[in-house]
Amino acid sequence: MEISTVQFQENFLKIIDEVRSFRNEVIITKNGRPWVKLVSFRDKERKSFIGSLTGVGKTEADLSNSFEDEWESDGLP
């Protein structure tokens, strides 16, 4: 879609909402020549949350064994 700066000034909120909702782009022209391109920030592919923390943590011991040491208490029942 291509619009002039005057059209953009008159309808900028509607245009911005359309770009974000439909992930399209708008070329804004000045004096009939392309001046700026408006694109959605969400154009990058989202990474899945599942597996995103792989390799971040570290296991210090075998978690399948039961705890044999007593833990200190903060005095609460």
C-alpha cells in the first residue's frame, strides 16, 4: 500500500492499527516519491517457549535420590 504524507497525517492511527493487525507494510510518499516504509514490529518469527531455556540451568546432583541430610529450618512449624 502506498499513501502520501498528507493521507498518513489524516489517518495515522487507523493505518498503524492495520499494519500491526495484518502485518502488511505501507510506503509513505512525499512529493510523489517513496519517503519511508512502515512495517509491523512483529515481523520476526517468534521462537517457541518450549525448550527456550535448554542449557541455561545446571544440575548439581542426581535429583532422583532422596535427601538424607537434614535441612535447617527458619523456625516456622
